Amino acid sequence: MKIIVGLGNPGEQYAHTPHSIGFEAADALAREIGVSWEFKKAENAFVARGNWKGERVLLVKPQTYMNLSGQAVAPLVKYANATANDLIDIQDDIDLPVGKLRIKKGGSCGGHNGIRNIIERLGSSDFIRVKIGVGKDRANVVGHVLGKFSPLSRKIMEEVLPVCAQAVELMLTSGPDRAMNLFNGWTAPTATQEGQNERS
């Protein structure tokens, strides 16, 4: 079984914000697979189960706050009789430009507190992270990740989400290395066009 976790903060005030883009990616996957969410009180998470590309999958949206994501993820990994190697986390990344994807296996949390807590709770960092670039406002990092997307960034995210789903699908069918080779550095067309416009 593969456990695919979309990270975010619960509550309407945090919906559709950069820090909760993982939730939107998980929702896109649920639609693609054709499964529905159910709330698991014991783990404080929404989960959806299904079969996709010949693999049993468990989608997860932790309903802890971001910094406590491991409290939901670690028990579900244990419940599924899985290991860190079966885990794929989808997260925001402020160090990547808006609309850029990066896939990474293992390593440090990179300053992401949700990933940090998962590593601490699992006792392992040997899981895959799908990072969605949301950019950075150096003067107001917290306000940036917890505020709503600008109209342009929202358009870019709508281009990112289906490609993120394609990357996860390729991991299931061909492995993470193939997905990394194909999708690392991919940038949403609108983001690429905006960059070209700024330079012209």
C-alpha cells in the first residue's frame, strides 16, 4: 500500500492558501481515483482508500495543524502495516518559485515544520516529498503562506495540480526515479510566460 499525504492546515480560513496546497493536491488525486473522504477521529485525519494503477492507496489529509502533521501520519503508516518507504508527502515549498515542482526522497525537512514533525514521529526521513513551489515574501513569510493566492498564482496552481497528480501516478507505475527525471524542474506554463515577460 502507498500512503499519499497532502499537507495543510484545517479550517476555512486556511483553505486555498499556499501552505495548504497539499490538501488541494490530495483532493485532485481523490477525484482522479474516484474515491471519497471519510474522517478518522482517532488519527484526526480525512482518509480515502482506493486502488490506482494496480496499487492500493490511502490518501490522507491530516486535520492537526501543520506543525503536528506527524501525529496523524505516523499512526496511519503503522495501521497500514507500511513503512516510510511507502509514504509520499505533497507539500508547499517557499524556496521554489511559484509553479515549480520538485520531487525528493529522504533528507532533511528543509525548514518545513510539517515534514519535520512527520520525520520525528516516524523516526525516519526515507519518504518521498513532492514539493510545489509557492514562492516567498521575505518581508512577511507567515503572511504569504497563510494568505490567499493572488489571481495569477491561483491560475498557476490550477496548472500545477493535474501535473502533480501525473507525477504521483508515474511513481506508482514506474518508480520515483522515473518521476524525478521527468518532473523535477517542471514549471507551470503561465509561470514560465510571466518570467519571460518580466525579462523582456
